[in-house]
Amino acid sequence: MKMRKTFGIIAALFMSFTLVIPAMAADTEKKEKKGQATTIFRMEIDCQSCVNNIEKNIPWEKGVTDMKCDIKTQTVEVTYKTSRTNDSTLIAAFKKLGKDAVVITEEQKNEVKEHDCSGHDHSHSH
Amino acid sequence: MKHIKLIFALIISTLINGAALYASSPVKGVVKDKDNNPVIGANVWWLGTNVGATTNTDGVFEIKPSENTEKLLVSYIGFSTDTILVTNPANYLDVVLGGEVALNEVVVSERKLSTLTSRIDPLQTQKITYDELCRAACCNLAESFETNPSVDVSYSDAATGARQIRLLGLAGTYVQMLTEQFPNLQGAASPFGLSYVPGPWMESIQVSKGTSSVKNGYEALTGQINIEYKKPQTSDPLSINLFGASTGRLEGNADANIKVNDKLATGLLLHYSREKEDHDSNDDGFLDMPKTEQFNGMNRWYYINGDYIFQALANVMHEKRESGQFSHDKSHPIVDPYKIGIETNRGFFFTKNGYIFNREKNTSMALLLSGSYHNQDSHFGRTIYDVNQKNIYANLIFETEFTPVHKISTGASFVYDHYKEKLGEAKAVGIENLKLLRNESVVGVYGQYTFTPSDKFTFLAGVRGDVHSEHGFFVTPRMHVKYSPFGDYLNLRASVGKGYRVANILVENSYLLASSRKMIFEKDLDPFESAWNYGASAHVTFPLFSRDLSIMLEWYYTDFQKQVVADMEDPQAVRFYNLDGRSYAQNAQIEVSYPFFRGFTLTGAFRWTDVKTTYDGELKQKPLTNEYKGLLTASYQTKLKKWQFDVTSQLNGKGRLPNPGPDPLWEENFPSFVTLNAQVTKYFRTWSIYVGGENLTGYKQKNTIIDAGNPWGEDSRFDGTMVWGPVHGAKFYVGVRWSIPKKD
């Protein structure tokens, strides 16, 4: 019986974890912080190993605060501090990984998304 | 394909040379798939620009010509991106997207799930990826299932550190172990085999529940576990892992991978580990964990030339285990201590030759050859047990697709085993009923047919016939059905199949030598086992608040016709006899997984297990088997994947212990208990550091070794095999991973 209790406590901890952190995460995600910009880059992303390579390197570029790499739309969304870096520095960083990155708009990205009904991430704003 | 298209486009452009670029008229074309269906919503854009277009419902697109480039990119989910050279914008482009990307793995911007359940495979298969393995210490294969609800790993005795895997409530010997699709870690290697595969060497593990494909043989009564090692053609050039734990375990792993040229690649994998400290936290005079030392090395080669692929792998391993009684006070050594020593040398190699005759029809032929040498010298107190096994395995496989609807696989196999065993001291009664020196060979043929009339339905049926030198001819039929009425939202699977196995009674039960129990082997003991396995599962995936909720329901039933029963109901003996009556294992499991928010996934699972065997005419619950198991595992990775947090808790259900007899030294049942593991990983660009703890609730089984003070003597009830819970308390560890990243 004692064990059930222990497991119950642990389960409760897990649940509170899942309730508290999303609130925090949602908070930070919504507010686009001052002095930060988000750019969508389009490039050829053929496979998961390309994704891994981007995910291993771009977060370590100066000023980068968020990144979403999407193989479906062939895009990488990077949020960065404008005081520390800019689009051309990031394009150079992609170039180092052998990627020719192009800046595109949200609409251009969504053109593909609208036809995609696999039900994955739809975090973009309409 | 890409190159052919490029060349083709180039030729066309030279032919109609002179056609000028008309900036005003748009470039038009159509995008189709292999089957000539229009691809709707494909993305078309000029390389290096943000000028793009999307195909309409007829697959047709229009795009303004570009002044800067002639390279037009066409991409669509599920296909690899194609580059078209447009030299004459006036031409109508006909683009056929080929190179389908296998979509059975979830590839999204968000964190990928590290345990993937294939939605395509008709067999219920879970893949544990490298990412999943990194969520826990995973020093070796035995520790790789901490976060997996389906596989249990327990110590089979408190003295030798032998670890047993349990799938669907049955011992690991009923699970076929494969490394890169080759049967391995079986026979003489089965007691300690799980420790022979270092964690950092593994790329992934596939766990297939229920009856499996007939391709790999007649074994796998309850399932199959396949390990893929790191591959030289895809792995980082150099990786190093160092690990240390509070129990005194130190470990070093390194692997180097060299691409000699476009065709040839080779990899070298090394491992060294030692755990040499004396730990006796329960003060019973016995070491809690054996002192171990292991050297392990592997070299592998990969060669590809057009349609021919060759692979070779060689692995050598030396391991030493020491355990037993020791003196806390060095100045007062124990007179005549009970010692256990196990020394193993093992070698394994394989070669794979594959040739693709026709890429469109996937017609291929492969020859798989492997061999192993295994030598174990051991002593349990005064009982000497030595085993030597040599194995040769050959499998020739031919596969082809007549049409995408009909696929066939057929082949022939040959297995040779040589066993030489020695059991000292007159502890065994009826040892003459076992063949201690034996040579066995099995010749078999198989055929497997896959029928896929639509995306929604797959039917797979296989049959094989084998002739065993000792056990004659037998037939193995197996069948799988998969039905997905609503695409990926619902996958229903069912399977039925037969499996056989020749029990290696002494090796598999050698851990029982760490007790004063007499081993009694019945007359005419037949080591041949057979069972039917039935399974059904439903996997539901549906979007909930724009994220996928995954629910998996499973049911499996294994029904034995022939079995070697190890009966421990007499507290002073273990009797081996053939099953007379019913014996079955039944499991039901529910697993729910949901990514609550970006980077965070919570998985909860619960399983009921009902395993019963007829012992002396009475159907009883199998001892030392948990009646249920619960698992909660949470994983969180920060936005830029610089930090990762993992917590896993397991509820291990209660169960029965073997009959303690009239003068009991242990309880009749064991209680349920909870364990908690946690790990934090900090990633840097080329390296990462991880710190973790295992069994953080500190739960410990008391009295792991029965009558520990009296291992010798006539009246001794000494028994190190009554183990159902953690032997030692909380354990902490720290590790570092460093690698030179691979350049594409």
C-alpha cells in the first residue's frame, strides 16, 4: 500500500510538472521579446541528418534564442537578438553547413502548410 | 534520378539552343508522382531566391522566370527535393517526384520522439533510437530498456550479476536476440549476453513483440530484439564517452569511423569497463554486485559499388566477474569463503553480401554468414561449470516485388552448433539425462508473402520448414495482418504464429548454481520447446490541441505445447522436467503518450501480466514474475536543445516467490515497489555532459541471499536466486560524450 502511495506522489509530481511548465513556456513563446527578431530561412533539407546538423550548429551561433527546423516546409525559423547577429551572419552560418539559405515570408512558408494535413505542429499564426 | 534529369535537361537545352529568355512569360509545368498522379500543393521555387509557387489541384504551377538562376527546386512532403535545370522557360516542365522518403519516422521541427512505433510495418515493432538511449545511463544493452514499458530487465541472482530480459512476462530465452539481423548472444552467451553490447556502440534497438518474421528462423516465441550498431558510413568520425558511477564503475568507450572513399568505410569501436569496489550494503558478507572487468573491441567494414553492398564485422570480448563472500575486516579473512568466478572469452564475426538486381521491383539477393566462439570457465563455490560453444550460421535471402501489391521473400538457412559443457561436483542428479557434448545442425527453407492491396491493408504470411539433426522436421507458420481504416489515425494489428526452441538447460539455468539447491534432471528430458503466440494491438493517434496524442493497446498470449519446466517448489532443489499440462503467458498493456508542450513529452504505461505453468500437476503462477508494471516517463528539452531533463518512475508489481517450505526462510510473496531514475544532460556544440541517479527512492530488497552465513555444509539453505528487487540503493553517475561531427 505504501508503494502505491509513493507511486501516486510521483505521478502527481509528473502531472504538476506538465501543468506548470507549459504555462511558463507559453508565456515566453507569446511575448516576442524586445530587441529580438524572427526570420524564416528556406533551404534544401533532404533528410533527418541535415536537420540534425542544423540543430547541432545553429543554436550555438551568437545571439540565437530559438530555432525551429522543419523538413516539410524546408524552412528553419530562427529567433535572435538583433544586437548580436543579423540575417546575413546567419546565412553565412548556414553556408558553412553547406546550405544556401534564403529569407522568405510567413505567407510563402504557409503556402505549403495549408496543404499539409498530417496534423503536426501548427504553431504559426494565421 | 536527379542526375539523369539534369543531364536530360541539359541535352534538351542544347538541342533547342537559341531560345531566348523571355522575362515576361512565366515558366509552367506539372508535378506528378511515380504513378502519374498530380502532386497537389508541391512547393516550387528558384534556388537562392524567395520567388516561389505552389502547384494547384491538377499539379500545375506557374512561376515567374528568374534572372539569377536556372535551378528550380520542387519539394513536397514525403519526397526528396528535386532540382530542375530550366534553360528554356518557354518549355512546359514535366516533373516526376521520385525518391520517396520513408515516412514511418516522425520528422518534425519539434523534438522527435525517441521511441518510434512504426506505422507501416505490419509487425508490432518499436524502435528505440540513439536519443532514447541517451536518456539514461545505458552502460550496456541490459540498461537500455529503463524507459521502455514493454521490456523488463532484472537480476536473475544476487551473486553473479546475470541480467535477464523479460518480454511479455517471459524469460529472455524466449526472445530472439539479433545484432544487425544476425542471431547473436544466444546459447552459452545468454546469461550475460546483455552486458556484451556497450551502450555507446548502439545506434538503435528494435523491439518486435509477438510472433515475428520467419526470415530469421523458427525461434522468437514471444518476440525479437534487434540491435543496430553504429555504422561507419553514417556515424561521426570520432566519438568518445567516459562514465563513472558511485558504485565504482568506470567506463570508457570510443569509436572512430573513416570513409576511405565513396565506396568504402570502416569503423573501430572500443570499450573498457571496470567495477572493482567491494560493496556490501546489506551486511550479509556477500558482495552486492560482482566485481567486473570487460574489454570489448569491434571492427566493421562497409563497401558499396553500384548495386552491390558488402558488410563485415568482427567482435572480440573478454570479461571477468568475481563475486561471493568477502571480509569487511581485512585483518580477519574468512576461512574458506564462498567465491564465484566467471571468465568469458567470446568472438563473433559476420559478413553480409547483398546485390540489388532491379531497383524498381526491389529485387535483391543477400547472403548472410556468421560465426561465433564462446568459452566460459566458471566456479560457483566448489562447483565448476565450463561451457564452450561454436556456432556457424548461413542465410540466403531472395526478395522481389511482382507489383507493389505482391511481394515475396524466400530463402534457405543452415545453422551448426557445437556445445561442450562440464559440471563438476555431484550436485546434479540425473546429469546423464543431458547431453554435455553435442553437435547440432539445422537446415531450413522459408517463404514469406506480403499482400498490400491498398495503403489501408497489409497481409503477411510466412512458413518455414526445418530439419534438426536431433529433433527432426518441423513446420513454422506465421501470419500478420495490419489494417488502417483512417490513415495514420488508427492502426490495427493482429498476429498468430508458432515458435520452437531447443533449451540449453544447463547454461540458461547456470545462475541457479549460486545456491545450495540440488539440480535434478528427469529421465528422458526433452529440451525441445514449442508454443503458439497470438497478439492483437490498436494504435490510435489523433490531434489534440494541435499535438498528437498517442494511445497504444496491446494483448499477447503465448501458449506452450512443449516446455522444459524449472520447478523450484522444493526449497532445497530445482527439478527439470517436461511440461505436462498447461503453460501460458498473457499480457495486456496500455501506453499513452502526449507532448504537452514544445520539447516535453510524457508517457505513461500499465501492463498486466499473467504467467502460469503446471508444476507437478498443479497450475500455478510463475514465481518471481511481477503481476503488473506501471511506468511514467517524462522528458523535457529546452528550445535550443541545450538542456535535457529526463525522469522515469517504475511501479513493479507484486508476485509470488517459490515455495519457501515448512521452515520458511523467505516470504511466500514479494511486495510491489517503486523505483525512480533521473538524468540531466547539458549539450555543447561538440560535447555533452550528463549527471543522473538510479533508484532514487532507495528501495532495497532485504535478505537477497538466503542463509548467507552458511553457504557450505549439509544443512545449508544458501540461495542467491530469490531476487525480485534492487540489490543496492541509490546510485549516482556522471558521464561525458564528445565527438567530432560528421561533415556531409
